[in-house]
Amino acid sequence: MKIPKIPFSAKDLDMAIRAVPAIKDLFPKAKAGLNSLINEPEYNSKIGKLEDALHDKKAEICKLRERIKELEDCNEEYRQANKYT
């Protein structure tokens, strides 16, 4: 049985292992996670604006549903009035 060739040398592996501590320092600590990379005030401001926009859209949807209900009731009354003529 033939031993498969490794696509990298032992020297490359050694250099990669030695570079890990330097690369590890570039990433946030495990406890902080990705939240440490977020600019809090700017992030909260954007979230607030998006929540306001979402609330406005939901209110608009509610008004449109009420208008649809009114029009359906009006249409039903019209059909009932014309049913007997």
C-alpha cells in the first residue's frame, strides 16, 4: 500500500503552527465574540430606526386591512340591495 503524499511540507506545517498565536491575537476574545466588533451607539441607532420603520409599516398594514374590511362590507351591502331588483 502506498502512503499518500501530503500537499505541504513539514516546514510549511511548522510555519503555520508558529503563526497561529499571531493570527489568534487578531480575533476578538471568545467571551466578547463578534459583539465586541460592533460599534454600540451606531448599531443601537440603526436598530432604533429600523424598529420605528417596522412599527410604521405594521400600522399602515392595519389601516389597510380595516379599509379592505369596510370595502368588503360595502360591496356585500351593494350586492344584497341589487339581489332583489
